[in-house]
Amino acid sequence: MNRSSVTILGAGLCGALLAIVLARRGIKVSMLERSPDPRTSEAARGRSINLAMAARGIRGLKHAGVFDLVEPLLVPMKGRCVHNLDGTTQHHLYGQRETEKIYSVSRAALNEILVDAAETEYKVQIKFGQEAVTYYPEEATLRVRDLDTGNDYDVRAKPLIASDGAGSAVRRAFADTDIIGGTEDLLQHRYKELVIPGGPNGEFQLEQNALHIWPRGGFMLIALPNPGGDFTLTLFLPVEGKISFASLDTDSKVQAFFDELFPDIVPLIDDLIGSWNRNPAGVLGTVRSRHWHDRGNVLLIGDAAHAVVPFHGQGMNLAFEDCVVLDQVLENPDADWATVFDVFENEQIANANAIADMALENYVEMRDTVRDPKHQLQQQLAFALEKRLPNRFIPRYSMIMFHDEIPYAIAQKRGAIQQKLLDDLTDRADEMADIDLDAAVAEVERRLPPIH
Ligand SMILES: Cc1cc2nc3c(=O)[nH]c(=O)nc-3n(C[C@H](O)[C@H](O)[C@H](O)COP(=O)(O)OP(=O)(O)OC[C@H]3O[C@@H](n4cnc5c(N)ncnc54)[C@H](O)[C@@H]3O)c2cc1C
């Protein structure tokens, strides 16, 4: 089967990792990327300064043989540190095994490493400053603009893999057809990033190995550590309404909002008002598509196929999982591109839809439910059940973050059964002492099959 070359559109996190994976398979890879080279351009550094990496992301990096390059960048986060309005904090471990951590990683540094490895080690040809304008499905042709010269030219899709992100020009080119059936649901909340710099000697000004959350009901602030001692803060807030980006329309209102709702953190934020005014409010949304490919000519992958809101920290992790799954499908030497794309879609689409749902649910948990004593009791019970029944009851968060061998769709299904069990078992309980753990174990064994 001739699968000797491929063009990848978008040298973001997914595109760059995929280029390495395919090149390692002996496929000749050319890439087109709108932005300038991230290794030489400050302008290319921008969006979301750090990301949470979990088991699926790490698996993708290991599969591509680049984990050793990335590992030094990772800052472990063992759990959530919840900051209450009265200044008190609570620590909630993410998992109960020493290995059950997630990791903060700089998006820009990660992207640079992947692009560099693709180009230098795996001889991927990458052209920067090349913007896809549109895609013509019937001609299987991508129209590209060279942003230096302003000239347009066409590239044949033989095939084209579009990893051009949530606003994918390729996916949108199918909008008037039934072929892809993409939908974009924008959340009525946006995000803005701020920074807590490191202390005078580069020390962390908040606990280093935690993801910090200031849950405030309808909105929240979070902070992730960076290796240099600084934290990236992200405020998630409704677009409109009483407390919203629209209502915070003067410097004094912004200052008063932070003073009132995040008093413990205000003195640590670098140039709050200046950063607020300089940094744009980013859009959040879910992209779902009925299909991810067209006749072996083009495949959507990563956010282009299935952007998810960031509240489970899984968009990149899912995109890296995509790269592994696609590579596994390519193990079959007899499959042509159309078959490869079809099998890949069938493997991953239910998983992408499942994590899209669970990411939306997790926003409510992070900004609100995490403060609820019943929720905290359920977390304790979930850990206790996992200890007693490790092959049967694994908390949903752990299935998603630490168990890359459990597909997201299974985590969603088992998670629903588990949540019902936790609701029933804590119905009349206020603390662990109120729960008969042996009876709870028996109930789990009755209602939840072992995991295979
Ligand atoms: C606020 C925020 C926080 C997040 N936090 C996390 C997290 O903690 N953990 C996690 O796993 N995920 C997180 N994500 C999601 C993660 O950023 C994405 O899932 C991931 O970047 C997807 O990778 P991608 O390569 O598919 O898309 P992108 O990273 O968006 O890359 C797309 C690439 O295509 C290029 N491109 C776009 N259009 C064109 C065009 N027309 N022509 C040529 N090139 C083009 C872009 O320049 C870019 O390089 C977060 C997202 C946001 C917004």
C-alpha cells in the first residue's frame, strides 16, 4: 500500500508530535504552519502559557521517543489546593499512589521541542508563515497563502492531515456539506491569563506542587506552577452578567473585584490592571464532528476534529492520544489511507465525545462543587473503595488522568455508575464514620463489574 508521504497542516502540539510519529514510520512528512518559527520568534509565543499533562500525554510523548526531552520541563502537581474566601486552604490529593500526579508544562517550550525534534532529528520539512485559506473537497486541494509574499498557491491533499486547531480552516471548508458535520459550541465563559512572578530568589510564592483553585461559584481562578518559580493564573468568567467580563469595564471595578474575591492573591499578581488590559479574553468552546475524514484525502485530528473545554486539562492529552491511536492503526500494512482514517475515527470519536462532556462537567466541579462537604466525603469514600477494590472502583478523575489504558468512553460509563453509588452510599452520611465500608464494598461488587 502506498503510504509514502503526507502533508500536515498546523505545527502546534498535535501536528508536531504527529509529524515525529509518522516520520519514525518512514513516511515523508511536510508541514505548513501559519505562525512564524516558534524557535526564533517571540510573536509565536502567546496563548495559554502552561498546560496540565497527564498519563495520555506522557504516553504520546514516550510513543514518539521524545519524553526524555520534555521531562525536565515538567512541574509535578500532586493535588488541588483550594483557596477559600476567608483565606484558608484545603488540599485534595488527585490520587492515592505516589505516581498519581499531573504535570504543569510550558506550552511554548513543549511546542519548540517537538518542532525542533521533528525538523532536526526526523527531517520533517516545515514551512512557517503559510496560512491555509480554505480547502476544496471535490478537488482535494488546499489553498495556502504565503504570509511573507501574500501569494496564494494550491497543495494537493494526498493525503492532508489537518491539525490546524479549534478554528480549523479545513473543517470549516466542509460547513456546507454533510461530509464532516462539524459543530462549534462556544461557552458563554472566557478566560484571561495573569502572572504571579517568582520571589526575589526565584522561589515559588504559593505551594509549588499543586494546582491552585479559587472556586467562587459561577466562576473561578486557577494557578499552575512554572519551572522558573512563577505561576500562570487563569481567570474563567462569564462573558455577560452581574459578575462578568462585560461588567468589569473599568480599572477600579477590576481592582475591587480582585480585592473582594481573591484578597489572598492580589498582592502577588504582577501588574494586575496593566495585564488585565493587555491580555485578551480567550474564547472557550467544544468542537464535535460526525466524521473526521473525507475519502482518504483529508483527516482532521487534535482540536481541529474535537476541541474540548480545558476544565479537565485534557485537550492536548487527547490530541497526543490521537497520535498514538493513528500510529497503531498504521500497523496494518495493507490498509490504504481511507481505511486508516476510517478505523482511526471509529476508535477515537466516542472517546472524544466522552471527554468533551466530562470536561464541561468538571467546570462545575472546579468552580463550585469542590467546596461542598458532601463532594469531599464522596472523594474520601471513592479512595477508600479504590483501596479495597482496585480492579473495580477507580475514581473517574483517576481513570481520566492516570489510566491511559482506560478509554475515555469507558471512564464516562463507569463514572456514571460510580457516581450513583457514591450518591446512594453517602445519602445519609456526613463523615466516613457514618458509612459501613464492608456493606459499601458489597454494594459496589453487586452494581459495578470488574474492569478489564
Ligand atoms: C486556556 C486553555 C487551557 C488549556 N489547558 C490545557 C491543559 O491543561 N491540558 C491539556 O491537555 N489541554 C489544555 N488545553 C487544550 C490544548 O491547548 C489543545 O487541546 C491543544 O493545543 C490542541 O493541539 P492542536 O495541535 O490540535 O491545536 P493547536 O495547539 O491550536 O495548534 C494548531 C496549530 O495550527 C496552526 N494553524 C491554525 N490555523 C491555521 C491555518 N489556517 N493555516 C496554517 N496553520 C494554522 C496554529 O498556528 C497552531 O500552530 C487548554 C486550552 C486552553 C484554551
